[in-house]
Amino acid sequence: MEVQAIGKAAFTVYITQNELEARSLDPRNITPAQAQDLVKTVVDCPPLGAVSLELYPGRHELLIFVKRSFGEPAFYRFGKLETLLSALEGAVSEPPSSLYLLDGRYYLVVWNFEGQASLGFSEFAEPLERPTAYLLHLREHGRTICEADAVRRLREAFFPAKS
């Protein structure tokens, strides 16, 4: 595997055919969890959810673009799905994010990256001051709706013309 830095917050991991075959992986069918495991074998990554992965499978090789987060994630609580969708409709960026449902409320977890503009979710939601470990609570007691790229996936599903 070859790792190449792209500034302070991003890097690529190039994985050859031999390396994929040694792990019995097909680059066209690799899951995000498998990709994250591959990245962890070559670099010391922040905790789960604090990296964004983009996969670019080739015929026999794989390129993974990794963007690291700095700091704690931001937690937002939405009372209704409609309110969450209104917030996402106006979002100008699609940061790494996860969405959970707990006790009838939606929890959007967003990782902030260097140079990222404010997303304005606090206009629609209740911002929560929670440590990163709060993710464990959401995962254990709530229902995971989308892991890692919730903002992008929901925008694609509900606002395809804007994605």
C-alpha cells in the first residue's frame, strides 16, 4: 500500500491488486468498513467517524481518499424529520456525518474539518454539548439511520437536483 499526504488533513491510500487478493477483496465490491480497516493498517486514524472515505475502485486496484477531522463532532437534535430535511436542503457542504433516531428524535452528528464554513444547523435544531463518547450511547440505545455520510445521502435521496 502506498500512502500520499495531501496537506495536513487529507491523504490517499493506493492498494494494488496483489494486496487486495491477499485479503480476498474485490475493489469493485469493497464496503466502507473494509476500506476503513485497510486504511487503519497503514496509518493511525482518529476514532471511527472522524474520517471521511471516498473509494475509487479500479479494475484490479483501489484508491481511497481519506479526509481527517480535527476536534470533537458537533451533535444536533431535531424533533421532526421535516425539520432535519429543511436544514439539509440549505446546507452548502456535505461533511462527514451520521444520523441516529432515539426516543422519537433525530440526532445528526457532524465532524468539522479545517476550513469548513459553519453549516447553520443550529437554526433548525437544538445543538448539544456532548463528548465524542456520546456516539456510543446513540449507537447502543438508538437506531442508526446512516453512518459516515448522512448529509450527502439524505440530500441525494430527498433533493436529487441539488446534489
